[in-house]
Amino acid sequence: MKRSILYFILIFISEFLLSAAEKDSFAGFYEGTITGCKNYPLNGAPEVFAEVSRGTDSYKVKLLSSIMARSEAHFVVDNLKAENGAIKLDKAGSYKLTGSITPDLIEAEGFEGKNPVKLSLKRKTVVSPTLGLQPPEGAIVLFNGKDFSKWRASDGSDLPWEIKDGAMLAKPVVKDGKKIYSDAITKSAFGPVKIHIEFKIPAEYHIGGYRGNSGVYFGPYEIQVLDSFGSEGNWMECGSIYRIHPPKVNACLEPEAWQTYDIEFTPAKWMGERMVDYPRMTVYQNGVRIHDNEPVYYDTRLTPKRGENYRHPKGNMPISLQYHGNPVEYRNIWLINK
């Protein structure tokens, strides 16, 4: 009886958290101008973007010259609160901006020193240019939105994930009152490939860190999946070749937006028993190149020190989607053998 009660409690909590994962109305990009600036570069290039990201109970705003480009931040304001459908700005940041942020607009006035400036931006919806890209002739479709025939669980059994609106939804199985986690692993192994994957990170604002945690693995090598919108884009965040190479830029979209990875993976090259080249990856996230033929020095689950003498596997390897306890979704997955 106790196990049955625990089972239903776990199911209820899981369903509640899934239903609570809704897109935040403020999080995302805005585009417009800041006028009146006398100093470089905004005096000659007043076109700017705002990046509004959400923490557990507050917001952060960055004003940027460009997005997904490691642009300088002209100002950063943190610990902002939403109230009555707006985020109030009260002498905020280096420009002492006073105004408001709504889901559609940012309007504020302030000062550059003693010089008055005006900020006016509209909401900008960014969509990956490869979102919905269809597989070409000869491609191997790994997930078509209908079944898991190309996938298995970590223990070789049927994959326990759910199909939701044509997407793979990562979730555990509850057996005897215990949650059993399983990655989604391809039944086939692959060598050099080009792969297209679409993913959606849930809005888990109730979690302090590592929200929407998952990953795309080629054998032991991971491209991180994580809610990293608004972050610096370090070697553990979304788009990283995990704990080896950070992405060249943070190309993330806000949680609950569909994103894309277009990845070219080449395994280690061997000449007899001598490895002549590391595994390599080229990665585009949302159409932005974040890795360019980067070497993967070791199993990404290792530290740099422990990976010093790592022996890379030979032959073909499965591709897997990590389940790390977060309900990340995947869809439209296909590849081409190189």
C-alpha cells in the first residue's frame, strides 16, 4: 500500500512540474534603439538588443549591440521583479534608466552622464534557420515523431520515454516506488555523421541551477544541453563540448523555445594501434557555428587530468540522448553518414 501511495505521489509531482513548465512572458530578446548617446559605440550605432533572462524569482537584463556574438554589454541590471504585468526600471544600471519592460516592449529614459538618452525596443522572436529542416534523400531518420523503433533504454529494454505532440519527452519509469532513469540510445552504431536534432528545454524556474539538463552523446563524447539562456556560455553550459571546449558564442534561446543542433561528428582516426587524430566536432546551434572542427581530447565525463591518458574507442558508436532528471524534449532527428 505504501509503495502504491508513493507511486501516485511521484506521478502527481511529475505531472505537476510538467504542467508548470510554461514559457515566461518576459524571457527572450528585444530589438530597437537607444538614442541620444554621445559615446562610442552607441553614438554611431544606436541599434541595440536586450536580453531578458529569468532566475528563480527575479530577472536580469543585458543591453547588447548584437546577440549570439559575445557582444559587449552596455549595461547589466539584475534582481528585477515583475509586478502587474511589467518589470519596473527605476534608475537602473549605468544609464539610470527609468521605465518598464512588458512582454512586448521596453521603454525607458535615462542619462549617459548628464546627457539624456531614450531606450525603445520591441520584442524579437528568434527562430533557428534550420528549425523544421527535412531529411534529404538517403538520410537515416532516427525519430519521426511516431515511435521509438530506432531507440532503446540504457539496459537494452524498450525506451520508457513518452511521445508528446510528435516529440520525445525524457522521463523516468517508476517501479516499486523508485524512479528509474534511462538515456535514449540508438539501436544502431554510427561512424562519421552529420546529424540534425531539435530540442526544447523546459521552463524550470523553480530550480536554482542546472535547469533543463540533458546532452547529445556520440559514444562517450557529449554536447551539453542545458538552460543557459542569459549566461556566459562556459565549458559546462549549453553548446559546450562538455568540460573541454566552451561554445564560441552563447547561441541559446529562452526556455520553451524549440532550438536546433546541426552537428558533424568524426570519430578518432587510427593507423593500426596508433591514433593519428582525435575525434572532432563541428556544431551549429540555432544556425550559429559554435564549434569548428574541434578536437575532443577525452571522454567528456572525465576531468582534464584524468583524461590525459584516455584511450579513444575504435569503430562505430551509438548516439544517445541523456536523461538527467529534467523533461527535455527532442524531435526531427535524422542523420547522414559521411
